[in-house]
Amino acid sequence: MTFTEIQWTWRRISLPTGETFVVKGYTFNPWWGCLKVSEECKFCYAEDIAHHYGHDVWGPSTTTTRRFFKERHWEEPLTWNRQAEKQGHRRSVFCASMADVYEDHPSVHKERQKLWRLIEITPWLNWLLLTKRPENILPMSPWRRGDWPDNVWIGTSVGLQERAEERIPYLLEVPAVVRFLSCEPLLGPVDLSPWISQLQWIISGGESGNNARPMDMAWPRLLRDQCQVAHVPYFFKQVGGRYHNSGGRTLDGRTWDEIPAEAPIRNKIIV
């Protein structure tokens, strides 16, 4: 059992004694590969990882395929689900760190159908689906507006104001229990005031890697302040730099690790 170090998949649970403990999450990739669609994608970390392992899976369907996995890989979330049920609290799964679930690539249709079935039989896992293609969420998802699973959290990437205006309206059409934004890499100031009251979570952070573009700390501060006014959980992932931990995680002298509250499951209270 391997947990992810992506901290926005972690939950911090407070005990009656005043102590806290961390419930770490997972990363699951139904496939590898994608096509860059906006400024945030320019120095994609996932593309670099794929190239490091010799996989040419970034680009259009006319020139590139995607990397797929055997059944053993698909069985891992079933194990996580059983363990989470036994422990009595959900675990979060970021899906997919090396792809976009809602990419319109002809070779991924079969795998996407497998993913929907997997999500439905793992109710003890919160599936965090993050996309740069929110216009495809409703057309490509199998659930109708009245039966959207409460273990599916839907997010879209917003690194610039232009992307916010383009993508958030599509996101708000989705009846997910949690609709969130990943403002990472944050490339400029973003005003969320037209939509923030309809969102349940904001994540932001700077870029990391050899070509990391610098982030003005006023930009995450603006998002944090908007979240506080609207009472929306705010998570600050990183300042950014050569490595993901180069600049640390503090904003105005503290870390910001807020996440949305859990939904109940199977008539049990999830702490």
C-alpha cells in the first residue's frame, strides 16, 4: 500500500483528546498521456515523467497513443476501498496525475468506462477528478444530474483569469458534492468573486521544475482572502521553484490545509 505525497489528498482528523492524525490518500492513473491545451500546461511535470520512462504519450490522437495498464493495476483501488471501510473513514484518490480523464482521445473510451465502474464499487474512496476540459464532464460521465455519486469530487484547473472565465461555468453545471479549483500553477491574479459562493474548495500553488515560472505571493493571498470571505476551504500547496518544496508551503507565516467536510456513507458517520 503506497500513499501519495500530494498533500491535498490528505485529511487531518481531530480526536476528542485534542490530538490529530493524518489520513493519507492515493494517486490512481487509468492511463498515461494527454494533449496540452492552455498556458498552465507549458512545462507539464507529467510529460517530463513520461519522457523520463521512455513513453511518447503527449500529443494529439493523430500522432500519439496513450499508455494503458493491466488488470492488476485496476485491482489496487479495490484493496484501498476494503481497507478504508475496515478503518471506518474514506481515503482520497487523485485521478489522474498523469492524464486527463475527460480528454477526447479515441483510445481511452474503453478505459474510461472501466473507471466509472470502478468508482461506483469503491464508495469508501473519494475520487478527485481534475480536468482542463470541464466542457466534457457531463457529456462523458455516466451519471445524470439526480444520481451523481457523493464520492466523486470534480475540479478544473485555473491558472489565469481567462481560464477561470472559460472553465468555471462548465464546472458549475456539474452536480457534484464538491466542485473545486486547482489554481496551479498560478500564473497571475485570479478574481473568483462571480463564482466562489458556488464552489466548495480552492487549491493553489506555484510551479515547480527546471523552467518554473515565478509566482507573486500576492496572487495566492488574493485567493486565500476571497475564500475566507466566502467561507470556502483553502489549500496552499507550495510556493514553487526548482523542486516542489523549494519555496516551502507557508503563506503569511502559516500553512493552509483546509479541505471540504466529508459526506456520510452507509449510515455511518465519517470523521
